[in-house]
Amino acid sequence: MTIRELQKKTDIWIKKYGVRYFDELTNLALLMEETGELARIMARKFGDQSFKMNEKDTMLEDELADILFVLVCIANQTGVDLNKAIQKNFKKKTSRDKYRHKANRKLKNSLK
């Protein structure tokens, strides 16, 4: 699925099952909530924390998908074409960081 298709499919789903988009601030709050859930899983799976006894090992991919869904909702309701936005963002990053990371000794030293 392309980014453009994802935006269209999300819009169709919202109109069919969600009635309407939540307002922008509500969706921002939901994005933060979902990001917190991802952070909890990352801390337990890859960090020093362990899962609590009553806490199941939630699926990482599900939390990432939740974040992507809310992000696409925000893009749709604010008129952002994510396909164009990510292409523009890659150009910016390439122009700004073309040599920066390759010259970073910290990154080079971590390869050893």
C-alpha cells in the first residue's frame, strides 16, 4: 500500500466506522497516548524494565500501527499530503545531513 492509498483508506474508514475525525487536539492527545504505549513496550522489550505480572507482552507492530493511523488522521484532517511531505523531508535531510552522520566519530566507533 502506498502512502497515498493509506491516507485514502484511512479517510474511508473514518467516514464509514468512525463517523468523523476527532478534532485535531484530541488526535494529538491520542498520538501522545499511543507513543507512550510504544515507549512502555520498548522499555520492557529492549530496555532494563521487565513486564509486570498482569501485563502481557503487547505486540510492538500493533502499537506502531496505532501511531501511524493517528498520524495519518492528523495529516488528512489538516490537508497534508504525506507522500509529498516525506519526499520533501528526504530532500531536506539529504541536503542537510549528506556528510554529517558519516563524519560522526560516535557512529563510526559503534561499528567496532
